[in-house]
Amino acid sequence: MAKEVIIEEMPDLKKASRRNRRPTEFVLDEMVIPTQLKLLANGKKFFIRTYGCQANVLDSQNLEGILLEIGYVSCDDPLEADIVILNTCAIRENAEDKVFGEIGSLKQLKNKNKDSLICICGCMSQQPHIVEKIRKTYPQVDIIFGTHNINHLPQLIQKALETNSRIIEVYSKEGEVIEHIPCYRQDRFKAFVNIMFGCDKFCTYCIVPYTRGKQRSRKMEDILFECKNLVEEGYQEITLIGQNVNAYAKDLDLGYDFATLLVEVAKLGIPRLRFTTSHPWDFTEGMFKAMATYKNIMPAIHLPLQSGSDDVLRRMGRRYTSKEYMALVDKLREIVPNVAITTDIIVGFPNETDQDFEDTLNVVRYVKYDSAFTFIYSPRVGTPGANMKDEVSMETKHERFNRLVDTLAVDIKAKADAYIGKIVPVLVEGCSKKNTTRLTGYTDTLKLVNFVGNPEHVGKIVKVKINEAHTYSLIGEEVDE
Ligand code: SAH
Ligand code: SF4
Ligand code: F3S
């Protein structure tokens, strides 16, 4: 018999797009785990699959922290688990398709273990049409929750187990800042730290402001406290995370900004400090100066271009022109000469003309990126872009996409070639299981390096001489200081 569905709250895109001027509420989560649940969960296994960006990676670290606190233990195979969580991404249709494929295959888990729980959370859950589809088409899904109520996981699990029903609880509020949610980081050397949640930019193609709520910055003292602990635990690298990190604290009005935060975290003495993502609109010279002054702030910046056409940029709501973008790149290179610049570009925004696309290629040739993520535009339900007329064929979009990738590759390879013969610092992340002298890691400029070295140096920053360059990786050998 089909399980009963308990709807605590359904997502609502209209509500999600509202922005009030009320200050953000800061909530200290107490996370009291009911004893009953601890007994039910004791030693049972969980599996989490994470899709999407660093925001989801961090949410999954919180989910893992909570599950461990309840008493579950982690496992590597979803079909062996008692509880499976898919932490989903809604940024493009292909991201969603992957999740539906996985939900389909999890039917096997239900056949094997009918008491298992399948949970869907993350950005897909924040979309009403997706929740409806899951509810109607995928009876194997037991719990749907969203990006605003990760801390309710213990209560949701307990309710699903006790009532043997399906539960939907997705809030579409602007959001709070919730501190003290348990967090488990598997990585011992590199850590992401949230500095803000949500986004207020509402680029016309993008679903994130709806799925993540309004921009809410964490207080600087809370961020510094977390970073200080990471430094004391021996972490080598911290990446400050947010959708628009350089807009940090604009919503707080406490007399500090992103440049202040960068400097304060750098002063804690973490060997490597990174941040992502920056929006070209919110830059201050103070940020660049901080990068130039503190050698532990890595010379690498992700600066999404999206398009090089001023008309497309305007229709995307990006708030800068191609000229302004290129001037920003010039300024950045003047102040931080060795900086590596990477980007995101969307091809085939509605009614992008041949000339619009040529304009994008021209900016690409001007900037000479170190690396880039390229996407074909994917209409997202509820965003303004989804209502724009589009006469451009998919074939044309694919042709443009391929030309863009080829154009980018020319400079990416040239940049990689320039490393040949150089000795560069690499944070060693791991070694190959088959041959432990084959190590892998990243340079300060975020280039992937595969090299021969000492496996005891995993987790340390070593010097590597580069002997060979591919477009997306460098090959080298460890050398003495
Ligand atoms: N906050 C970041 C990036 C967020 S999403 C920023 O503002 O740059 C990551 C990337 O996905 C975006 O930079 C954009 O290039 C791409 N993207 C977002 N929505 C998309 C859509 N509807 N179709 C295709 N690509 C999209
Ligand atoms: Fe999306 Fe634009 Fe916000 Fe980035 S800045 S998350 S692209 S709306
Ligand atoms: Fe995807 Fe949500 Fe991140 S839509 S890219 S997981 S904010």
C-alpha cells in the first residue's frame, strides 16, 4: 500500500523571490537529538551523494555531522545504506536529470531493505514542480527537505520512521544564519568555510536566489572563530565560500567588508587562503591590495564573465559591460601580477546573435584565461530568462559551444606551457593507490599537478619542478627546498 504523505510545507517560488529589509536573524542551533532516535539509528549506515557547488558540499558536511551525532555510520555503497541522502543541484537541466536517474536506481535499495529511507534535499527540493514530480512519480522517496532546514534532519527522520509516511518540509523563506550545526570534514588539509548564504543578484538565467534565499552574511567573529580552529587543527588551506564573496557584509552594516575579512583570516596564519565566487560588480581595490600584501592569499581568482556582449550582459542583469570587465582584469593584473584568472561562460542565452557570440570570443582572447567552465544555457522554471523568446537553434548553440571551448583551450594550454621548467609550490593532496610515489596536488595558482614525490609529504606544501604540460594538468617531480 502507498504510504501516506505528510506535507509540512511545500516550496513556493514567489515567496522565495521576496526580499524584505528586515535584518537577518542569527540562530544558535542546539541540535538536541531525541534518545528514541539514537536508539533507532545506532550503528545503522548512511550514504550521502552531493551534486552542485561548494554550497552543497558544505551542506553535506553539515548533514554528515548531524547523522554521525545521531549515531549513524558512513558507508560507500548506497545499496548498503539504511538512509540515503541526495543533496541536489538545480542549476541546469542536466544536473537535475542525473538526480532523477539516481532516484530511479534507488528503487533497488527499497526492494532490498524496505525500512531504508531515501531523502532528497538541496536546490531541486526548493522548486515546486520538482517536488510535485517526485511525489507523483517516485514513491520510493521518503523525505523531501530544503536548503533552509538542514538542521531539522533528526526530527524529519524520526517522524518518517515512527509514522511510516512520506514527509515534505521545504521552506521558501529568505533564510536565517544558523550557527553551530554539527559539521564533519573528511578532508584533513583543505576546508571550505561559508562566509555568506543566498544571493540577491537575480541574474535572469539563474535559479540560485530562489533556492538559497536572500544574501545573509555570517558575522566576522563567527567566521574567524571557525577559521582559527581550522588553523589550530593543522589545516593547510581555507576557501571562503559564497555566491558573491566580494559582496560580503553589505547586508550587515557593521563597518567591515570582504577586504577586511580577507586580511583578518590571512593574519590567522593559514598557509593558503582562497575565496570563491567573486562577482565583477562588487570589487574594491582593498581586495586586490589584500591579495598583493598577504602572501598566503593565493593569486587565483574566479571571475565569471557569462558573456562578452553588452546586450546579453544587460539582458542577463549582470550589471557590468565587457569594457568594465576587461578594465577590472587589467587593474587586477596590475596589482597582483602573477594572478591566475578563471571564469564561467554561458553560451546560447535567448536570442544570442552571432555578433554577441563573437564579442564573447573577443573578451576571451583579451583576458587569456587560465581555465574556464562553459555551459549551454538551460532555461530554469520561474526565472525571467525562461519567458524570453529564443530563436537560436540547439545546433547553433552546440557549434558556438565547441568554438568557445577551442578558443579557450589555446590560452589555457599556452599558460600551462609557461610552467615548463619552473619550480612551483604544491599542496600535496594524495597519492595513487597503485604507486604511492605518484602524487597529486595544486599550485598556488590552482593548477593540477601530477608528480613523482615522497608519499610522506601528503598534506604538506612541497616544491615541484614542472617537466611537461597538458591543457588541464601539469607533470613534474618533487625537488628539495
Ligand atoms: N554565484 C556565481 C555562480 C553561480 S552558478 C556567480 O555569480 O558567478 C555557477 C555558474 O553556472 C554560473 O556562473 C553560470 O555560468 C552557470 N549557470 C547558472 N545558471 C545557468 C543556466 N540557467 N544555464 C546555464 N548555465 C547557468
Ligand atoms: Fe546566480 Fe547571478 Fe547570484 Fe551568481 S550572482 S548565484 S549567477 S543570480
Ligand atoms: Fe546548484 Fe544550488 Fe549550488 S543550484 S550550483 S547547488 S546553489
